[in-house]
Amino acid sequence: MIENIGKVKLNLEYYSGKDLYSDGAIEDELLEIVSKYKEEDFDAVIRERNSWPVLYHLSDMRQNIVTWYPFKEKSNVLEVGAGCGAITGALTEMAERVVALDLSKRRSTINARRNKEKSNLEILVGNFNHIQGGIQERFDYVTLIGVFEYAESYIDGDNPKEIFLEKVNGLLKEDGKILIAIENRFGLKYFAGCREDHLSLFGEGISGYGSAKGVRTLNRSEWIKLLDKCGFKDYKIYYPYPDYKFPTTIYSDSYMPKAGELTNNIRNFDGDRIMLFDETKAFDSIIEAGSFGEYSNSFFIEVSRKES
């Protein structure tokens, strides 16, 4: 079943008929905003509403995580976990075709409404684990932005992270790439007193998540071990600063920050935090020790397709 919202195709072939994930009433507000206002008006709405969810879903700074990346011409992109479309619009500007996938019809409708003029966008509604086998198209890029940490929530099997990567790898063209954006569980902000982003608990990721289920982030060494274990030999790790949600600079192993550069460190828009030490000074010390990659708050990881 296809619904047309403006020029966007909303594909409900795999939709179960029930949204299994929702942020509640805020989604009604977001739908009202994207239906009433144009994208260029969102900044004014964000200031007026003074709401973390409105900022998070509608700020154009969210797009910075992909707008720096050199997508090749006439590419096609599969965006897994598109949500309310914070990144989708930017992808449609850089690729010839975008297929956005999300398990929530409500969120997908918000995405379609805000991007209703984008004729190169199709949105699939359903669980990736169920849809993946039915997708015949192969992609130049598959994006997992704020998604991979939930692998154990919706990927069946004893090794959900490995299975997830294998499934995504199977959707790539011969020279395709997986683009992953995710928090670093050893990000400096967590040591300095920020709550873990997904569970809102102090030190949860640093201490290994304990008995918490459904979400896991990794540190840099764990990512390297995982990719090597899965047979991915060609990958690059980048370091979005201050984090991947609202990045202003993308660092890499060949372009690291210099002491004194990292001064935007108050990363607690959605809740309280503890201020245990001066993160700017701590970053300076870490940079001088050559360890920035280990304590970057987030990663952007480019993974080239491996042979099956």
C-alpha cells in the first residue's frame, strides 16, 4: 500500500498496523509544526517553543553530520532509522534517490510532511529486520545515524551487532559504504558528569551498562574489534565535535583538534548533569597526550562493503 504525501511515497507494505515506538504527545506537536511551517521557519519555532524535542528533531544543525561527507554523484541512499526526518532532507539534496526506513508510521508521516516537495524520496514503514530481506535494490550508501546502538532491540539472534552489519552489508552495491554515527561510551562528557544519552543514568556506559537491555554503545577499541571480527578491512573513524547530534567540526585521525579548540562542552540540553571538572582543560590534556580519538564524544564511521 502506497500513500502519497506531496511528492513523497509512503510505503506501508511492511507496516504492522501499530507503532511500536513513540515519544508520545510531542509527535503530535512536531506533525503540527511541519504541516504548518516551512523548513526556513523552523529556527523561529525552535526559539518560541523552547523545547528539547523540538530542537532535537527540527534543528538544521542535525544535518551537519552528513553535509560534509563527499557523496558521489547520482548515488542512492538507504537511511535506516530515519525518525522524523532530521537528516532525510539533507540526504535528498546530496543523492539522486533516498529510501528512508522507520518502524513508526507517525514519525514517517512527519518526515514525509516536512519533505513533501522531494520527489526523490520514498519512505518505508516497518522493522528493518523484517523489511531487509524484501529489499531488492542495492545502495551506494546505507546510513545508521543514532541507530546501531539499538541492534539488540530489533535484530534477532545471539550476536545482533554482527548480524546487523551483515544484513546491511548485503544491501550495498559492490563499492558501497555503511555510514554510522553513534555516541562513544567512553566519551569525555560521561566522565565529566553527563548522563548516558539513552538511559539517562550517570556512568552507565562507562561501567558497561550493567543489567540494562536494549541499547549498547561502543568505545573506539570495541568498534575496531567488531569490524575486524566481521571481516571489514576498509574503514575510517571520524570524530564529530561536540557530538554527532549537533556537530560543528568533523575531526579525523589525519586532522586532530589542537589544544584550546574544544570549548563547546555543555552537552546536557535534555536534562541535568554534574560538573566534575573543566572539560576544555581535560580535552587539552587529552589532545597533548595523543588520545582524543579514545575520548571523543561521538564517532562517524565509514565502512566499505566487504565481499560476501
